[in-house]
Amino acid sequence: MSKRVPGSGPILILATLFVAASFLAWYFSWFGRELSDVDIAKYLADEKNPRHVQHALSQIQQRMERGDPSAKNWYPQLVKLSGSPETEFRLTIAWLMGFDNQAPEFHEALLKLVRDPEPIVRRNAALALVRFNDGSGRDELISVLKPYVLKAPGDGVLASSQKQGATVSRRTLLARIEQPDGRVIELRSPLPGRVEKIAKANGDQVKRGEELLSLNSDEDSIWEALRGLAFVGNAEDLPMIESYATSNDASARVKEQASLTAKSISHR
């Protein structure tokens, strides 16, 4: 008969509790977990917990996609969240509102979001407005096809920066500026993309508002913008769009969409 190892009971209990805790932590943070109507309302109101808000928004999106009329119960909260100081909420809401192009309150909110200070929010709002057959975001969609210029947020010495051609995601650190008083300002990318040009080198003295670098949009953003412009673009946009159709740097997918967009505009 085997002998029982002294003290193994408490160890097994602790191990079981650890596994259970890990599972529960995963379960309650998993966006795929279905929420009740009460939970969705509760999570949407919990702005101090961004994961709760994002979880609720993902559940509402699923209901909107399958045409569930219950999603309308939270439309007033969505409109309220569109004015949140939290960028992540606004960019998600802007995208979400495009799933119901019959909601006048969404249309009104999107017309405000397309003038948002954050470019990622403006881009999502512009794309959503296309679904409302509204070209108010046309200028924003065209801007996706152009380099996005980032300027120095303050005076100081440029301490570090990305290299030309580097691929960056949103919130990637692009540069640090050491100010005369010793404080350091971090410049992070507001958009995903690729560093197109660097205007200032490490060690350069920079002044607030001076151009530091520019970013080219990522492929998905360019493709989405071209799709939107197929509906709201005009003849004035054709040279920029056609340049993507013949660009050696553009992917086959982008070239194809640029050609389709140019044809759509020309035939209107």
C-alpha cells in the first residue's frame, strides 16, 4: 500500500483554487461570454472599467449584426458614450454606429465624431457616415491616402525617434522631447502605419508645432478609405485614387480597389 505524502492535501487544494481562479479571470474577461440585458446596461455604465464597456459594446454589435431589435435599448447610452473623454470608447462607438444606418441619433452623433480631435475616431466616423449615404467624411477619407504629419507637442531636444520605413501600430512611441526644465514629452502614434519621412534627427532642437515626421496609412485603412470613396468621392479625388491603382508600393488588393473606386466615381 502506498503511503500518503504528508501535507499533500493543502497543496492540492491550493492548486485547485489557482486553476479555478485562473479560469474565472479568463471567463469574466472574455469578450465572447454572452451578457444578459442587465449586465450589458451595467457594463456600459462602468466607464471606470474599460474592459466592461468594450465587452458590452461587442455584445451590442453582435445583436445589431443579426438584426436583434433589443440592441436599440442601449442606443441612448451609445450616444452618451460617443462624447466620452476616452478615445477607445469613441472610436468603437463610431464604428458601431455604422451598423444601423436608419438611426437618426447615430447620424447626428457621427457628424460630431467626424470632427473629433483624434484621427482614428474621425476615420471610423467617416466610414460609418458612408453607410448613411452621407459624404460629410469625404475629406477625412482622402486624408487617409495622404501622409499624416506629426508635429512637436512642445519645445526641447529630440531624444529618440523611429527609423524611416518602420512599421508602427497605434500608440507606438515615436519620439521623446527633453524640455529645458528636464521634463520629457512622449509622442506616440495616433494611427497605425509606416514612417514615411523623418524631418528632425536625434539631438535636434525642436519648437512646438514643427514637423517631426510623417506616417503613411496602413494597408487596411487605405483599402477601407478607397471603398468609402467609391460612394462619396468625386472627380476631384481621382488623381489621388488613380495614383494607388498604378503605385509600385501598393498591394494587389489596394490596386484593385483603387481601380474599382475610380471607375465608380467616373461613372456617376
